[in-house]
Amino acid sequence: MSCEQVSPLSMNTSLSGSSGALWPAIVRRTAHALDCGALLPIQTSRTTIDDGGVRFVVRQISSLARKEKDKQQRKAGSSSARASNPFLPYDPDLFVADISDTHLVLLNKFNVIDHHVLIVTRRFELQQALLNLADFRALFACMTQFESLGFYNGGPEAGASQPHRHLQVAPLPLDDSAPQLPIEPLIAAARMDGSVGTVPGLAFAHAFVGFDQALATRPLELARSAFERYMSLLAAVGLHAVDADGEPLQSAPYNLLVTTRWMMLVPRCAERTEGISINALGFAGSLFVRNETQMDTIRKLGPMSVLQRVAGTMGSASAAGSD
């Protein structure tokens, strides 16, 4: 049951990035959800590890007990994956805004990063289906309103915990100790002319493309451009559409990182290495471990080596299935 009745924030994908309506709504909804217990932040301790020109932020999670208990309760309540879907229906206390007739914004119930939100499809759509133009319109309707990182985990092997389509947006900086993304020092050396390439110094397989900065405050045009470049990134790493009853599914798992300035796609071969799970944020320079043993493993191997182990290979769709 909802703690209170609220009027939704209504947005549309033509909303100007300068309107600023979304950020105050996220802040208000966060305060409300904390007050009524709908939002259950995961506490962490933090350290930094320098490797390959990147100051990685590694967070050690104190406890996942509440998240795992919630997951088990949902499984016990129904044998149907869709019936146990936390997005259908969603918790109204986590609801932030309507974006369009296809997408809405929810708070991430078990957040590690403050004000982390999910962009969720209104109807059930598979997480392993290729992203479409409506996804990018919804993403940039949000991201052009405040400095943020968008990311996507394409399937369980890429760190997705739910089969229902959801993109994610985290405000920047990801960590108070740095004013930018950990990988930004390397991004500065990348070509930003709109051609698909790679980032000098990033040791894991990936494809990178810059955006026209004139589009940074024009969400619809930026979304259209990003969607076209997304298809080019998929092709560059060897991924393609696989038809499943008329729905284009991805041929292999991948992660996607998005800002209003650039986008990067990382093919995946494994969800974890040495027991350490990696999602899209890992390739931005933000890693999570469960305990001190895993922290020691990252120190020993080096964060860049950990990322190399779970990233796929370039140029062959089938290669994403092997290390």
C-alpha cells in the first residue's frame, strides 16, 4: 500500500533539457520513499585503486540481505516471472515521473548511489531485446535535465537482475571524491567526431562514439542520433539482431554507457570472474564487491584485468560466448 496519494510528474520527450522538472521530483520522491520505508539503500564502504590511468572506485557492500529477502519473497509468491516482476505493478512510493506513453521513471529500490533511477517500459518488454528509438527518447528526456550517466545491462550475463526492460540513470559525479567519471581522463583522448572507434588506454574490448555537442540540450535530436550510433556500435563489436517471433533480440550480452557527450558499448563473455559480479558501472570505473576477500582479489588482479576477464571479444557475435 502506498504511504500517500501523489500527483505524478508528467513529462514528454520534447521536454527541454533546461526545464529542470525531473531532478526536484527525484529529490522529493527520495525523501518520501525513505520516510515510508519503500527505498532501502545499500550501505557501502569505499576505496580507490589506481590502474591503467583510471582511479577506480571500489565499494564494498555491507549487506545484501534485504535485497535477497525481497527477491525470495517475490519468487515464493508466484512461479511466474512476470507475476513476480517488480515493475508490473510498480511500487507507487517509488514512482517519480511519467516520461511518455511508453516509459516512466522509478527510484531504484536498493540503491547504492543516491538518486539512482530506472527508466522502465510501461508494458513488459524483454531486457534482451535490442533498444529502440523510444528507449533513447526516454533516456535523453531525463539525462538532458541534469548531469548524469545512463547505462544498460543487456541480459543476465551483463549484470541485469530483471527481465523487464529498464535503463538506468545515475547522477554525476558517481563519487564525491572525484568531479567526473573515473574513466574520463582516458575519454579525453578519444575521437569525438562521430566516427566509431575505441578509447586509447581502455584495456577491455569496446566500441566508442562521440556526439555532436550542439545536440546536448535537444533531447529528441540527440536520441535519434544516439539510436543510429548505437546500431553502429553493435555492428562494430559483432552483435546483431536475432529474430524471435518478430522481436529483435540481441545476439550476445553487452553493456552500454551513455552521456550527452559520448556512448560506449562493451561486449560480454561472462557476468562475473573470481565470484565478482560486474555490470555496466564497472566499465565506467565503479566496481562493487561483497566482502574483503573480493576486495583483495581486485587489488591483486587489478581492476582493468578484472574487466578484461568479463568483456567479450571484438568483431564476432559468436565470440561473446567465450573468453
